[in-house]
Amino acid sequence: MSTATTSSPPPAPGADPIPGRIRAKGSPRPGTWISAVIVALLAAALLRFLVVNPVFDWTTVFTYLLDVKVIQGVGWTLLITAASMVLGTVVALTAAIMRRSSNPVLRGVSWAYIFVFRGTPVYTQLVFWGLFTVIVPKIALGVPFGPELFSFSTRDLFPALAGAIVGLGLNEGAYLAEIIRSGLNSVDRGQTEAAKALGMSDGRILRRIIVPQAMRVIIPPLGNETIGMLKTTSLVLAVPFTLDLTFATNAIANKLFTPVPLLIVAAFWYLAITSILMVGQHYLERYFGRGFDDRDTGPSAKRSRQAAVNSAGTTPKDTLPEVEL
């Protein structure tokens, strides 16, 4: 008995690789077209309202969009956002590790910090830090109940910028602490036990095993908190810090008596910065989520799918081996 195998030629370009396949035709959806027409009409009406209404004063908007004071305000806003998030992340990571500690004192201190800073409004905290130099006019070091060795004024070491960064950073750290703690807890405990069985220290396990995997859970809410921090910087006037974007646009608006155009200028810059942060968040999520995402993306996945489609043309019944008796 001998066998012979025949294979059909590959399908021509543009031809269906699987002959006889049923192509289902979708049912008509008039609701889609109706909703599209309604949305288009509303968008056209909104666009006309924005163009025709003289209150928006687009000439003033384009005049002050790249004003020196506005650009400086954007720079100070970005500086406060970045510095506050760095401080908040460091404080939050410390508080989250303390919450996971077996030491009840550390857990209690971490819980008290999170309770206080999450339970009070951020504006109230910023006002407090603005009054810090009044509450504590100087810091002295010396012998307890004895002479002072040296002292320094807090006004010299704690300007308004420092108060804004410390106030926003400590407030943000209380929220990020719970986010980081949940991310650390998302890693299976068995990995920690396996690492300890290999002789790894607790610090090494945290750096090499737990944190890299927890970042997949931490990054999305961390990105949201960063965008929220960008907008929260508009409250630093409570410190008071008077160089941010919101204060710069308000100062120009008060001088020109045109609040709406300058609000549009501030909104444009906030939207632009938020868009950049969202793009960065997307790539960070994709980087730390590699190996966990089952979706087929990228050129290699497309080539694999095309190869699977091409190979499907060799699987019908006419490609089965023929048997000669």
C-alpha cells in the first residue's frame, strides 16, 4: 500500500483562502445613522455658537495663547506637578511598605498619616503650609531645656514654592499609598515564598519581583493621579504661590476685564499637557503590561495571522492524502 499527498496551490491575492465559507451580512442599523446625524447637527450648532458669540473673543485668545507670562505659568505648573508627584510617590511607597509591615507601630503611623491627609481638603492643607512660617517662625537645635546651639528662620528655608510642593506632595502621598499597597498585594504571595526559599532578602524580593509586577496595576491609577495633580496646582494660590498658569491667566483677565478668553487660554494649555501625559501613560501601561496582554498587536502578530490565513488554504478536504490499494 502506498500513499500520495497532494496539496492545492496557494490562494490568489484577494481571493478567499477558505472556499465555500459563508459570509454573514450584518443587519441594517438605522439607529447608528440617526444618532450620527443628530451628533453632527449638535456639533455644527456648537461650532457656530463658539464662532459667532462675541464673548469668547478669539482674537484675545490667540493673542495671549503664547504670552510670556502664560508660558512661564505653564513651566511653573509643570515643575510643581513633577516635584509634587515625585515627593508623593516616595512618601506613598514608604507608607505602603509600613502598612504591610509586621510592626504594629509602623502600621499605626502609616494609617494615621493616610487618615489625616485623606480626610482633610487639599485647599485647607495648602493654607496650613502657607501659614507654616507663622506657626513655626524658627527652628532651633540645642540642649533640651537648656541653651540653644543654633537656630534659623523658616522664612529663609521655606518659600511659597516649597510650601506648594510639600502640601500637594503629602496630600497626594496619602492617596497613592493605598494605590501602591493594592498593587503590591496583587502579586501572588507564592512568589515571595519561592524567592525566600531561594535565599533572597526581603528588600531584593521587593525590588526584583514584587514591584515590577505590581507596576502593571499601579500605573493606570498613578497616571490618573498625575493628571489630577496637574489640575490641582490651580489651588496653590492658597499658599500663596502666584506664578502658576491659573494665576497668570487670571491676572491678565483682571487687567483686560475679559475673563472668558483667558479661561480658554488656560483650558487649552491644561488640555495640551493632559494629552501628552495620557500618551505617556499609554506607553507605560504597555511596557509594564507586556506578558500579561493576550491581544495580538504589532507587525509580528499581523504576519502570524496572515500566515495562519494562508495555511488555511491547504486544509480543505481536497488536500487529504489519497490511499492506493
